[in-house]
Amino acid sequence: MKAIAEHKGIGKRSRHRTGKSGWLRAAVLGANDGILSTSSLVLGVAAAHGSHRSVLIAGVASVVAGAMSMAAGEYVSVHSQKDSEQADLAIERTELRTDNSGEHAELAAIYVGRGLDLPLAKQVADKLMAHDALGAHARDELGLTSALKARPIQAALASAGSFAVGAAMPLLVTALAPEPRIAGFVSGASLLFLAFLGGLAARVGGAGVIAGAIRVTFWGALAMAITAGVGNLFGRLM
């Protein structure tokens, strides 16, 4: 029986990754930004000939301010998306109440466009709307599903938490590294962290690990180099 069920696809877990897209995007963005912004700030202050203490204070400030900024920005952004979704659903509720037959025809036309014959499309539309009219239109007309719907609190917490975790890595290296070699230790460790994060994110998302690692590392190295250069320039001028 188990073999038959597996053959028919009954009880099998889906391996699609779309359900992870919301939290994965926020977590990867947060961790990447945590590593990059904190290490860049540390390198900038170190290049401007700041003391070990001042470099460490700047790193701690970066962790706190960055985590709060990521949480607030992600919450506002995703909540705006949620507001748009709710507004679209409100319109659908009104249309279902005032023009139910038109909504049946609209849903059937969508299925015809996807390849069904008109009689079968009408039958499918009738069955789905009898079961859950709003859900059918949300999914097939608006493209809204439970896996992809906006979750602002989840996104905010994922962004803040992942930023703090990412930022803790270069901050720990800063605290442990000898003052004359802070820049070298922080830049080297941060690039390793970024490469690991890029590869991990690519693997979870189903993309190429090496390409993901190289992409994140390249842009990270560029950002740190520019920040260190600016810090060194202002350190010489002031």
C-alpha cells in the first residue's frame, strides 16, 4: 500500500522551495548586511587610525542600529505588501457579492486560458467556488497563496535576528584581533563568512553554490575596499 501511495504521489512531501522564499530572502539579506556593514564600518574606522576601543564601539553601534533598521524597514515594506493584498481581497469579496455569475465566468476564462475546454473550465470553476469562492479567486486570479502571502512580523524578526548573527562574526574578530592587524583579520574573516553565506543561501534556494558564493564575496570585497579607502582618506585629511 505504501508503494502504491508513493507511486500516486499520496503522502509525499513537496520539495518545492517557494514556501521558503519570504523568510529566506529576509534572513539572507539580514545576515549579509550584518556581516558587510559591520565589517565595512570597522575597516573604515580602523583605516582612519581609530583606536581598538573606538573601532569596537563603532562595531557594537553598527550591530544595534543595523538590526533595528533592518527590522523596521522589512516590517514597513512587507506590511505595505500585506495591505495591498488585503485591499485586493476586499475588492474580490465585493465582486463576489454583487456579481457572482460574472466571477464564475471570469474564473472559467482563466482556466480556459490555461488549456481547459470551456465546459470543463466552467465545471472546475463551479466546484472551486462552491468550496471556497474567495480562495479560488485569490489563488487563480490574484496569485495569492498561503505560502507566498506577506508576513511582516516574521520578516522583521528574521531580518533583525539574522543581521545580529551576521554582524556578531566580524565584531567577535574585531574584539579578538590585535590592534595593528584588525583590518587584515576582519577583512579576511568577513570574506570567508560572506562566501559561506552565499553558498548556503544558493544551496537552500536550489541555485549553484559556487556561483552564489562568488557573487556575494565579490560585492562584499568591493564594498569593504571602498569603505576602507574612504576611511583612510579622511584619516589623512583630519
